[in-house]
Amino acid sequence: MGREFLTWLWFEAERNEGGVDTPTFGRVGVDFGQRLSLETGGNTKEGSTVQADAPSQAEEARTALRTGKKVAKARLLLDAGERQYQVNLDAESLTIAGAKLPTMLGPKDASLLDERLRLIDELEAILDEMYVGFVRLRMDEGRWAPVREAMREWVAGSGA
Amino acid sequence: MALASGSVSYLRFFVAPPPEGFERLYAEQLGALRFVEIDPRSEVEKVNGWVQFDDAFAGDFDPGTLVTPSGYLLFRLRIDTLKIPAGTMKAYVDQEAMNRCKAQNREKLSRKELDQLKLEVKKQLRLRSLPKLQLVDIAWNIQSGEVRLFSASKAVAAAFVELFEKTFQTNLQAVGLRSVLWLRGMNEAEVDSLSLLEPERFHLIPR
């Protein structure tokens, strides 16, 4: 489910003017940075890694999608209003790694540690909400079927 | 990787809510398994234990300040390793063996003598060495029950889980692709129904 989620994020980011809607944070801007890994599923995994300024735009990444691979690892750039986050996500666990938090000037009495914890809470909540949103969509065949078809068209190369 | 600065990597866990008036109990429990330094005269190579978040050498915890105003219990796992690298050991053993052979006008030491020499050299080197010190930040949100371990290492995570469960006498559950759904409000039946879904194949030709 993690690889489908990251692949869907890529699709939504292109289809939905670079954003994904969340219940708490509204529309969150999503972009893919620097490095994108795609893999086939099953026991014998085949992978492709694309390293570029905009890896999701690279032809190599599109080709990997067309051969049945899905996103296994990605560096996401998330834009939540005034705050921008960067984070590496692994589809196996969606564990947060290498996260770059926004630099903020919080209230004068708030410690730096409290502020960083608050930002981590927010980053985690954004990712969780996007994931839960995807899972709910995926479980609802009526809503999912047209998305599936649109994703297949997107993968086949007819665009988002 | 640490909480206080730089980029952040962490593993997520979930734990049951604490009992009423937990501060005193938890402070005692943390203190009971505080970090104790390796005795270089012993043969112990690795030890771990709890230390205060802002003091790697303090293992006593004050119930009054245990939880931050924002509701977090912050502390650190300290892991010390005192192990003489194989290359270093070999160099010193070879040198000492050569010295002894020279002093005794012999060509080489017997196997038994060499084994004894290794033990002696190891003891001497341990007394001259400092342990490698590793500090891992932990942030426990008392209200939500989420525990974050600021490390991506599986070995550190295993040591942490073992010590945490022993300290607080509670189960620590790793948060993964399924459990995060429970934490964010999906019910068990919904989560279980996910196993019925077939993996999607997005590369098939659209209808």
C-alpha cells in the first residue's frame, strides 16, 4: 500500500495543480526532489533510481512506471501554507527520515525544542492525513475506479 | 538526526496511556535503569541506560520537571561501547610478542602464551581507551502516547524497545503502515478489510 500511496501522490501532484487536499491543513503542495526510486512488487524486486532536479519529470521515471514499477522511495517537498518541509519517505514503512524542518520564529517564550517538536507533529500529521486519505479512497471502489483509470492513462503517457 | 538540530530521522512507537500520578513512578523507573559507565577492568564491551535529555552524565530524574510544559517526556538513551579494534589489538600483540621473544632469545611464543598475551594486552588497552559514546534522543508525547526514537538504526531500536519495556513494564508497539491508520481514527474492521484489496497495476492499458 505504501508504494501505491507514493505513486498516487506523484499523480495527484501533477493532476491537482501540485497539491493534495487534507482535512486539517487544506491543500498541501507536493513536489518530488532530487532522488526517486521505483520498484516492482513481489519477491524478485527490480528497481530504478532517478537522480535529477525534478526526478518526477524525467523520462526514465516515466518509463519505469510504464514497466510496472511503483514509487518505493522519494524525497518529498511539502508546502503547508507558510511552512515548507522536506522529507525522505520509504514506502515500506513511511518512516520519516532526513526531514528538513522550516526555520520559524516562534513566540518568545517557546523554546527551540518545543518549536521543533511542534513542527515534527505537523509534518507527521500532514503525511498521516494524506496517507489515510489515500487509503480511504482506495477502499471505496466507487471513488477509486475513475482514479485508477486516470492513473493508467497518466502512466501510459497521455498526461494527467 | 537529533531532535535539537539539523535534519530529523526517527522511528515511531505507540504506548498505552500512563497511570494517574505517573511522574514520580516514571522518574524512579528511569533512575533505576539509568546509565552506568563501563568498568574498563571488566570484560563488558557494551552498556546502555537512560540519561537526562540535556546531560549525558546525569541519570537521576526529577518528577517535578519530568514532563515539559508542552506535554513531552524527553530523555536520552546512552549507549557506550568499549571495544578494542581488531587492527589495534593485532599491532600491540605483535609488538609485545616480538619484545618477549627478543628478551627470551626465542623464535616465537607458544599458542598458550600468545592467548595469555592477548588477554594482557586487551586489559592494558581497555584501561587506556575511552568508550565510544552514543546518545539517542527520545520524545514521549504523554497525551497521545506516541514515542519517537531519533535514530534510524535497527540495532538501536531493538536495544531501546528492550530497555523501555523493562523500565516501564509496558508494551511498546512500532507504528507502521497499518497501525498508523488506527492511530488516525480508522476502525479495526476497516483496517482489516485492506488485506482483501489486490495490488493495483497502473501500467495496464486503460480501458
